[in-house]
Amino acid sequence: PWPRQVVRELEVGRDPVRWRQRVSRRDGLFVGVRFDAPVERQAVWERANDYTDIGRITPGVSAVRFLERSPTRQVIQLDVKILWKMFQLTFEVEQEPPREIRFRWADARFGEIRGLCVFEEPTGPIGRPGSAPAATTVEMMSWFKPSRPVPLGLLLVVERMTLLRAIKDFLASLTP
């Protein structure tokens, strides 16, 4: 939990998602989502580590390149168009298969993003009463600390829309 966080229960398609957020001018933007995936952890891990469609699910991404790729570490470079400007962003991804993914991106012009994604055996369904328990609980948290003042409320709206759409596509990709 984060101090003064806001927690909401949402539905993405027909799937329940727990959304957490905290916005602070001093500390930045914190976002967390938790949802159940209907398949076992190894299948979720493999799909979550398939970065081939990151350009399709992330607005503005026009190219994806792998600068380093191993079972526990990846360095991914993205070409991104934000408003009218093109940027090249480089993400570092560290993995502890099949439990955790940590990512980091830092750029003096924008700030820093750090994230953690954890894949666990479910401790109990967060879904509807009577629904079958999922095989994997996924929790993803990210923190963005901008290098200069930005409209964090607007950024939060964009983050929510993008992340919830990505979850919907991710869950759809797991079902045959």
C-alpha cells in the first residue's frame, strides 16, 4: 500500500481488475493493477515476456529493437512519437522467471519510470462470487517521477486507458 492511495474495483471486459493510484507533485505518479489470468503461471509468464507486439499495444510506438536479450535481462529500445516529436527510449528489463519482472527507464528530459510485475498462485479470487478461481494472479506496479512539472492528472488518465486496454488485450490473448 502507498500513503493516501485510491483503490477502485473495475471491470475490463468481463474481468475484474483492482486499480490503485497515488498522485503527488513531490513523489510522482504511482499506479498498480491486480487481476487474475485464467491459465497457469508458465503460460502467463511466456505471454508477458513476449514483447513482439509492444508497438501495437502502446500508442505512438513505431519501432522496437532489442539491444540485449537473455533469459534474465533485456534492453529494449523504442522509437516513440509524442505529440509532434520523435524520441528513442531505452528500457532495462530484469527477470526472475517465472515470478517477477522489473523494468526501468530513465531520461534526463523526461524523468524516471520503475516498475514491478509479479506472477503468483492465486490467494483467492478477486472476481465475482461463484466464479472459478484463476490459475495466476498478476500484479503490476509502476512509478513515474517526472524531471519537470507535468500535468499528472492528465498523465494518469492516459496511463489508465493504456494499461486497461493492454490488460484486456493480454487476457484475450490467453484464451483460445
